[in-house]
Amino acid sequence: MKAYEIEKFGFDGLVLTDRPQPEAKAGQVLLKMKAASLNYRDLMTVKGQYNPRLHMPQIPLSDGVGEVVAVGEGVTRIKVGDRVANTFFEKWVAGELTEEGAKSALGAGRDGVLAEYVALDEDGVIHVPAHLSDEAAATLPCAALTAWAALITYGKLKAGDTILAMGTGGVSIFALQFAALSGARVIITSSSDAKLERARQLGASDVINYRTTPDWEKEVLKLTGGRGVDHVVEVGGAGTFAKSIRAARRGGTISLIGVLAGGGETNLMPILMNGLTVQGIFVGSRQMFETMNAAIALHRMKPVVDQVFGFEEAPAAYQMMAAGAHFGKICIRF
């Protein structure tokens, strides 16, 4: 079968190769992959920034959708012909994340899904909403579930709350969509007025261009009458965290998700004095995924897919991710 491997760090180290087709062992299902999607983690992995000790060669990507073409002995949850997505953590089914579960993440320590066929434990796959295309469904395992966990599972978002979403990448756009479905007010930032207009069309109440308004946290306070937002979906990391603290209300929540803005130093005193909750979000369990999919199916919500590349064009998909020009998700069609 054809598969991409990271043979060395850097874009030139992502190579299309031939590998033996895997078989479905006991408790496993074999997927013929239909689509995959990229996350910023995948870009960091190829560049050597996510796991510098990555064992190579390794198949990348954590998010995909496929058709079940074979099942191993003892499989009961899944049958041949089912359309399923993999879970980000193959071994995190429910409850709290364990050490075993954390080590079962795909695509940056274990082989991922950028291959024509993938064998996975039956506990590590989930049926996807019927109304979604393969590409749209492939966006769900990481970015969608991360936003869902941040706002719904842990954040307990409710109608009337106000959230701040940073940028217009996958997690932030899913946060916008889930918040809008929940009846929450959404303030979103971007350096592009065109992207901000698209965000308005998706349900954003207020938009801020952080290039023309570098003190965007002050604008957030102005928009909320000096109160601040109930919840910040923080994808910038240390480089934006201080501003997120100032944008949050007393007793508000900051969900730490990404590191797009690089490093920086943080004064911890405002967290203490304002009673903020800071929660690290590392995707979620299959049980959370199932709950999210039920909501997506009920509302017939459609993920935002910016561009779809062919399997042979996968390196170009990485280049688009690196350029940061996308709105929503970048996908690959097999």
C-alpha cells in the first residue's frame, strides 16, 4: 500500500513510500482510508518541534475517516462496511486520561493515518454523522473534540456566556460553531478582515483585527463593558497568555490549547487575584466524541473545510498549513 512517512525532519523528509498492507488482528478493524485532516500538531511533528525524539520512519497524521473492510476475531462494536473516524487516543475510551491513554495518541509517537490502509483497535474508532462528507468527518477527531471538550465538557458553556476565540484555524472555528449552537456570544480575532467577515457569517457577534488593534484585550474589555469574557479559547500559548488573562472576567476560564504565538513570560498574580480557572485541554475521550457527534448530527452542523488536497498532494497541504492562510480545516482526499 502507499503511505507517507516522516524519514527526517523538514518538509523534504515527508516521503511517499510502499508499505505492506496491515491486517486486522484480534480486536482490531482494518480501515480503507477515505480522507484525513491536518492539525497544527502535524506541522510541528514534521518540523521536529513536537517530538524531537520521534522514532522514524513514522506515518503522520492523527485524524482520518475510512471504511471498515475487515474485522478481527472478537470485534463486536464495528462491522464491515461501517464508515468510521479514528479517535485521537486509541485507548482513551472514557473517564480521565491515563498514562496508557496518553501514550496511545496517533501520528507523533505511533503511526498515524496518512496511509491507504490502517489497522486500529475497535475501541479506537467511532461512527461519524451520516450527513457529513468524508472530508468533513475527518476534521472531527482532534480540532472539533478539543473545542468541544474546552467549552462543553469542561467549560460548562451555557446560553448567554461570552467566549473569546483566537484566530480562524480549526479549533477556533469549531469553538465559534459550538458556542453559537449553545446560544453564547462569540468574540473572535484574526489578522484578516476577510476572514473576520467569514466568521461573522458563521455566527461571531464581534470581531477584532489583532494586526490593526494590537491591544486586542482592551477591545475585548470595551466590547464587554469592562467585564471581560467568561471563557477564552487560548491557542496562542505563552505569547498571548498575558493578554488572555486581561481579557477574562473575574472567575472566568482560560482553556490552554495551542502554542501558535510562541514563547513568553507570564505573571501569575492576576490568575490568583481574579480567581481564574486555567485548564489544559488535550483533545478528549471517545465518550466525549460520541456526545459531540450526537450534537453535530442533531443540528446538522457542517465543519468548515477550506481546501481539499489529493493524496499525492499531501506535502502541499502541509505547506498551506505552514503559510497560515487557511480558514477552518485543511483536508486530504484518498
